[in-house]
Amino acid sequence: MKIDWAALASVFGVSLVITVALVGVFTLGIVALSKLSAPAGGSGSGSGASGGTAALARTSAYACFAACAAAVSYGIYLIVA
């Protein structure tokens, strides 16, 4: 049995980069959602996000989660096909 080490290293490298990128995008989505909630113990000034900022944070969070779902779906498609 012969192992193609170059192909194995290539698969490892690509999967590592994609995993780190996917975790990063998911983290950005969580951070965007956390901008919507008021800080615990806030006194009213600076608590939560204003109207336009809240819509932008919610939209960007949903976009990040949609990108993660699309990447996972594409990975499952590649495995099944």
C-alpha cells in the first residue's frame, strides 16, 4: 500500500483553513447577535443597540449563519456525491 503524502497534506491543509474560517464566521455571527442585547447591569446609557445598528447587527449575524449553513451543506453534498 502506497500513501500519497502530498495529497494527504493538501487535504489536511485545506480542511484546516476551511475549519478555522468557518469557526471565525460563526464567531462573527455570535458577536453580531451579542450587540443586540443590553449589557448586564447597564444603567441605560449605551445599553443595547439603536434601531439602525440593531438591524445591521441582526442582518450581519443572519448572513454569517447562512454562510456557515451553506458551507456545511456543500461539504455534505461533496461527501454524498
